Amino acid sequence: MSLEWLRRKDAGSPVRADPAAGRSALPEALIVIDALGRKCPIPIIMLAEQIGGVPIGSVIAVLADDPAAFTDIPAWCAMKSHALAFREEYQTGWSFGVRRSY
């Protein structure tokens, strides 16, 4: 399975998740950050910029294909006391769900 169906022309911009799309765990996410093709530390920076924009308890999904993201995003969640709601692996990368805790 590829993440190509999640790519947007304005890659990098947060977008509303589409629960009607029925894609994977992403319907749980309030917004999706497309960090595909971005190298460390950009996915974390993008996440940090957006986390305050969702209500406490909501999930932000981050799409990333940089190998560093596999450990960086869960480590950032632990460091910032947010919960890692999900991590799904695809042929071309991962989707991470981060639940805002505060």
C-alpha cells in the first residue's frame, strides 16, 4: 500500500482528514500533516506548529517517509507528554497519530 492517495498538491499544509474516505486509522485524525519527502527535523517542526491548533484529546496525523521520523515522532510525543495514538507502516513511509494531551 502506498501513501500516494494521501499526497496533495500543497504538500506540507495541514488538511482536514476525510472520515468518509475510509482510509486506515486516519479517520481518527482531525487534521493530517503531509511531511512526505521532508527530512528531519521538518516533520517534528510541522507537528509542533500544529498541535496547539486542535482541541485537547484530538488527534493529528503526520505522514512521513524519512526514516528518522519512525523514532523521532514517538520520542517527541513522550518528551512533550502527548500520546502516540497510532503508527501505521506503508511501503513508502508511515502515518503517526498524535493525541494532544494539554
